[in-house]
Amino acid sequence: MFVGGAWTGAASGETFTADSPATGEAIGEVPQGGREDAQRAIEAADSAADGWARATAFERAGAMHRIADVVESRRDALARTLTLDQGKPLRAEAYDEVDELVLYWRNAAEDAKRFEGRLANSFSPGKRILLVRRPRGVVGVITPWNWPYTMPAELIAPALACGNAVVWTPAPATAISGIALAECIFEADLPAGVFNLVTGPGAVVGDEIARNPGTHGIGFIGSTATGRKVAEAAAGKALVLELGGNGPVVVLEDADLDAAAEGTVTACFLCAGQSCTAGERLLVHRDVRDAFVERLARLVTERVVLGDPFADATTLGPLNNAPVADKMDEHGADAIERGASVVAGGSRAGGFPTDLYWQPTILDGVPADARVAVEETFGPVAPVVAIDSLEHAIELTNASPYGLLAAIFTADLRRGLEFADRVRTGWVNVNESSNYWESHLPFGGRAGTDSGIGRVGGTGPMEAFTELQTVVLS
């Protein structure tokens, strides 16, 4: 762990073993941090916060650029660590995540230079009112295992860039990747205590970070169930919660079916489907359903290659952990019991070092109330649900408790915009995969849904992790 500018073990001396989902082998021993370690990190961050807040925006921006420079210099090692630790195919995905990681640090550096207050009007002549953005102090960050580099950077980079000190705990399942990222931040030579890493179970370390009065803002990315616990523990603090999704990919009868099938492959099989923006259900107009499924099946056969994630040809690696694989088993069986047919895949794949390799799967004729269509499956599955109209698509989209992202394919821009106007999701893609996003744009769930509050991307976290101070000059 990295606390107060120094590498350290857990106070208890305990460790846990990190195993690779790709090979099944142990790849490291990680400190099993506890509440005492989190408290020590929060104290270190608190001691450093005032000095870091007084640094100029340009000084902090320089530090963010230094981190990006280190990441670039370690591109190969970071990508290979990601593949071994998370399971992403090296050539198809791991290098891309490292490259996007660089972008998040550079975005934060440039946003910090331009993140400004304003001059407000006064009733009284001769007075000037300054509204100044001040960092909150110490920001706690809790992140998941599916994007173990970029999702932490979505929160850590803007929090640091706008003047906060940070205490971060990554998901234990990808703690090795977390440590690799922390090494990059360490090499960039930030003041001691400005950035801190504590590894350990989320129910202990994450809870302490969220609950401790020494943290003044909390950023969390992960499941809805855990997000609720974080929100309860952090009651009264500034929150950014990017939670689960069940965003549909809608294919209307006038859609370009080739483009829709292409977008669906990315939607359903990027990161083995382990993405909050995955195409968790495909709402396809019944007039084109057969033609669409035929195209999708052909593309999956031609392009989705399940295999050793270190092999150049592989585009689909293993699932990250056993609970996710078990959920794939359960959701697939439930859909089939309810009448869905298996077009491709449908089970785990044999002949690999672990049982976490799941075949790319297409299910047709999925009932709208099947578990795979209403819950967040988080696996390499494309469940096709028949719809009758745009109105039907909007109805099914809004019936979900989730409200993160939706995508629609249609030749009529008016219908695409009507869909965007009426669905309760924070992001809508028209004629694009559900897994398309840009790092500088605000991303998050709609109010009243189970997909969180606040926005990651761009200056969204900076707005949450700073507050306005009013200064009256006479």
C-alpha cells in the first residue's frame, strides 16, 4: 500500500493472494488493509490537503501531466499486468485501456487550468463579489474491477487536479493493477500524503473511507447494491456514484441492420460484457428480428474469438471472477427455461486454464421479464427481445430501475431524438453502440433511477469535489 508518501504493508501484517482469471495462477500477495490502515491514510491526506490546495492550478496540472508521462513510459508493462490481473485481451483491449488512462490524466490537467469561479453582481455600489472554487479537502475513491485503470482515473485525476488529497481503495479482484497505477502516481513525485492507496476488502476499507469524518467527498463506481451502502455510510458528504446499468440497444424496423449488428458486437462483447454500458438487452423490432439475428450471429462467428488473452487473435477473454460467471450460468438457464433459444454459445468453454471462459452467446426470443433482460448480467451475452414499435421500446426502457445509458438504431433522426427525449437515461447513443463514450463528456445515471448521482467525465467530478466560497470586497 502507499500511505503518506511511503510504501507499506497492512498494520495487521496480513495479505491475500491475487489469482489470474486468465491462467489460474497466483500473481502476487497483496496487503490485507483494514480500518486502521484506512484511518492512517485519511490522516496523511488531511495533513497534505491544505498545502496541495494552495498549489496553483498550473502546478497541479503539471503533476497530472507527469503522471500521464509515466503511464506512457510503462505502456507495455501496464497492459500486460491488466491482461494477467483482469483478463482483458492484450491486443484487442488492454493497450486501449492504458491509452485511455493517459487521456484521463491529460484531460484533468487541462480542465484544472480552466476550472474557474466567477464575479457576481452586488446590490451595493463599490462592492465586488468573488465566487471562488475551493477543494473540499480529502476525497475518498472506491473503484471496481472491470476497468481497473480508467475508472479510478475518472475520479482520482479530477479530484487531485482541483486541489483535493485522495485516499483510494481499488477492488481486491484487481488490486495488482491498482498497485501498478499507484506506482505511476508515485513516480510523478506528488507531495507526500496527497495520494494514498489502501488495499483490502471493500466492506472494511471502503466502508471506513466512506464513513470516516476525515473524508469530505466520496467517489464510487460499482454495483447499485454497494452504491447504496456507500451512500448511507457517506451521508452528508459530496457524492459521485456511477452505478449499474441495464441499458437497451434498440433496433427499429428502419435501422441499418449491418450497422446495428456491428454496434451490438461492441455493445455485448467488449470487456466480455463486463461493463455498465454493455448491451444488456437488445430490443429488436419483430419485423427485422430474424434478419438482425442472422447478421449478428455471422459477425460473432467471424470476429469474436474466445481464447488466451495474451494471444494476438483473441478478442474475448475470461470473466474476471466466479460470481460473475455463476450469474451468467443462472441468467442463461432462466432465459432458456422461459422459452429463449440459443443461437450461439450458451455455456462455459472447456479446455482453458480456468472455468471463467464463457462462450460468446446469443439468445433469441428472450421474454422481456427474463432475468437476463431485467438484471445486470455482466457477461458476454446478447439477449434479443422482440418489440412492436418505438413506443414499446420506450416503455420497456423506462420500466427498468436502471437509467444509465441507452442506444437506438434508426434511419429517422426524429425518432432517435424522440427516444432520447422520453427515456430516463443519462446518456443516449443514436446509431452507435451502447459502449461508445468519450472521456471528456459527462456520464452518469438519471435521477430517480438505480444508476447513481453526479457525473464522471470532464469537469463533472471537479464540480462535485469543490464548493463555492463567496468573497465580498468593499
